[in-house]
Amino acid sequence: MKKILAIALLLAAGLVLAHSGGTDKDGCHVDRKTGYRHCH
């Protein structure tokens, strides 16, 4: 069980650190590098 929890935490941390930027009320934001808006 501890192994599964550790893997889940590592995967979640990777998603959180994927990129920076706040989201709007819809959970979306504009990627400053590409100029495209995307949602999470």
C-alpha cells in the first residue's frame, strides 16, 4: 500500500509542476510560449 501511495504522489507532483500560470474561472489559461489557451 505504501508503494502505491508513493507512486501516486510522484505522479501528482509531476502534473502540478508541469507548467506555471494561474487559471481563470473555467480552469483555463494562455500558454505564454505558444499563445494558445488550454484548460485543465
